Amino acid sequence: MNIENLPQILLEAASTTLEWALLAAFRAHLKLFSVINEMAKMRDKLSEMMTSHAELMEGYELTVPTKYRAIREPMIVAPDSFMPVSQIVRYSEKGHQALYERGYADAKRAWREDGRSVEGEA
């Protein structure tokens, strides 16, 4: 963010702060998906090694945890262009309808990009 893009009024500053806080929480949750998937890969590799080298494992008691399994990365549904938080916070019926329609279109776009079928489309 360069100096020209810095918030000029309190509402802009609060909006920017909220956006960054939400983004940080989102990134932390995405990181958790990666960590779980890495643990599942390590578990699978350990099981494979124990099986392929069974003769080396004789006399040793080693159990491989089965708690972690690979999970599909989440599909991210996000606007295709920037939307200030203030647009979401300032409620009006017209604004609500516009946000709803935009979100629905963004979700359908994300589903298509992920190779999933979209309701109402062949």
C-alpha cells in the first residue's frame, strides 16, 4: 500500500483494519488445511516404508497414527473485484440485493472454475 492509498478518514481506516484482520484469520485457516494434508502425506509415507521394509521392523512396535487424513482444499468463493467492507456494513435493501446477486454469481463462477456442476446449468 503506497502513501496515496492510505485511508484519509476514520471510516476508511476502520474498514481497512477490519479487512486485514479478516484476511489474516482466513490465511491462518488455509494454513491449517495445508498442515493437516502434510501430516496425512507423512503418515502415508511412513506406512509405505514400514510395509516395504518389514524385515527391518521385526521386534519393533510402531503404530502409525490414523487420525489425520488428506482433506480437499477449500474452494474459495471471492469477488472478482475489490469490495470495500463499508459497502457491506452500510445496510440498505437495494445494497443487500446487489450483494446477494454478486455473491451468488461469484459462487457459481468459483464452482465452474473448480470443475463442479452449477445448478440450473447443463
